[in-house]
Amino acid sequence: MTIKERLHQAVDTMTDEEAHVALRTLADASGDPVAWMLDHAPTDDEPESDEERDAVADARADRERGIAPVALDDVIVELRKA
């Protein structure tokens, strides 16, 4: 049995909690756990709302008109004022 087959077999017998812990361990071992988790995040399967669709369309229209997105640092400053 190959190491990958053994790994698959181990995963198949895990509870969801055990699999979550194992996934975190793999993420930590990769050297960049945040990037690893983002790369392996599940696909968002919730339907897009009309509000979300409109917001994306507005953002794309702004970019086509040459309007730059708001910098994250500016958003943080504004949120701290609130």
C-alpha cells in the first residue's frame, strides 16, 4: 500500500472533527497556513443574492470608468473612526 493510499484510508475513518484537526496540521506544515487554507477552501456554493450581484456589477463598472478600488488601509482608518 502506498503512503497516499494509507493516507486516504486514514482520512476515510476520521470523524469530521479529526479531519479538521488533520487539515490544520497539514496547513501548519506547509509553511504558509493562511495561503494553504485559502487555496484549499471549499467552493462557495450559496447562491449569489441580487444585492451581491449588483455590488459586483457596480464595482466592475467603476473599474471600467477608471475608478480605483478603495485601499484596505483607508477602509481600516474609516472603520476605526466609527
